[in-house]
Amino acid sequence: MKAVKVLILTGYGLNCDAETAYSFEKAGASTQRVHINRLIAGEVGLNDFQILVFGGGFSWGDDHGAGVVQAVRMRTHMGDQLVSFIEKGNLVIGICNGFQTLVNLGLLPGLDGDYTARKVALIHNDCGNFRDDWVTLRINSKSPCVFTREMALLDVPVRHGEGKFYAEMAVLSRLKENNQIVVQYALPDGALAAGRFPYNPNGAVMDIAGICDPTGRVFGLMPHPEAFNHPTNHPDWLRYREKATRGLKPPTAGFTPGIQLLKNAVDYFK
């Protein structure tokens, strides 16, 4: 079988493309990093890929708000193509700035099949500053999200200044009812953070760290799964290694949780 092809956007302040490509390749995919201008110009065909990645960084310097300019540019030039890409059964993931772009585009939450209306927002952190830390995520096992299948807890880093998830209560109720709330900030034992800082690093309502569309094929989250691509990325890796050496903890086997999340997407096409 041909390798699953992943398109990773680059350009204008996006800076996680190499790390994301490396992680998807570890997950078994074939990746191509493509400048936004080349995609818009048609030099690279979106339909040649199965997974589209809106990666992390600071697109257009977060001028006018994080992900706003990128969303306007892509909606203006290829909004219909993006919706068509989703309707054909492909996958889309937005990570950090990419998540911000997806909600500005309206590709999330996609309620009632509407991938154009903006219904949620990612706004400035309650703490008032940029957060660069590790968090624990609790994964909703009832979610249709393709990326998080058979996963329960996930340690991942965050690095953002505008990550607070916010929406009107009516929208939040629908997201909860549809199980579109995929990942929530949690305590190390898996209990929800209940807004407690720094476990919830930005004040997100209902501890929401990521959501999907009703199909589970469009997923956005603020933390960076691609940044946990090797056991030594984790800040406690030496402690875990020592526990394994002493027989107090089984040694790590297989993929890191960050790679497993991406591998779930790759395996979806197999």
C-alpha cells in the first residue's frame, strides 16, 4: 500500500513544520512541507494528500489575533477546496496556531455540517502571559475523533499566549452532547483540572484543550503532540528511566503518546 501523504503548511511565521514532518514520518506517513503561497497558487494539489496539517507557530505574527490573517487568506483563496477536502473523507489537524486558524475559518466545530461559521474562539490566557509548560490531557473515549482512538491520558507541551477556549453556553452544550470535546486539561492523576492553574494553563472553559467536528476527521488542539516524539522530550524522563531500572515502572515500549496520536490518523487510511 502507498504511504499516506501528509501536507504540512509552512510560511509567514509558522515554525513547527520540521518537527511535525519528523513526527508524522515516525508515525509511518510520507510528508511534504508546502508554503501557503504554493498551495494557494495551485503549484501543489491539495487533493494529492490525505491529511492536511495546520501547524504551530505565529502566522503573520498573530497580527489582528492568532490565526486570523491566515484564516482570512485561506478562506478567500481556497475556502471551497478546504470544505471539499473534508467532505471527501480526508483528515485535518490544527495544532496550536493551527487550531486558532481552524476556529477562525469555521472548519471547527462544524456544527450541522457548516464549515464556514465561526462559533468558538481562542483568546488570551487568563494568566496574562505566554505559557511554555507541560500539561496532562484527559481524552474523551466517546469522542468520534480519529486521532485519539483508544487513548486515555496524554502528556504534552503547551506554548501559547492565546489558548483560552471560549464559546457561548449553547455551543458548549452541543459540543458536550455530540462528544466533540476531545481533550481536556487534567491533573496528573487524570481528574479534570476544573480551571486550576497551571494544570489548566490558560483558563479554558470546561478545561477544553481540543475539539473535533461531528465526523471526528477534523481535530484541533492547543498542546503540541508532535513535540513529544521521543521519551527524552518529557521533563520527567530521567525519573521514569530510573523507576524502570528499579523495576518500579515498566520500561517504555512502542511510540510516545504524541506519535501514537498521529499514527492513529495514518492508520485510519490503512
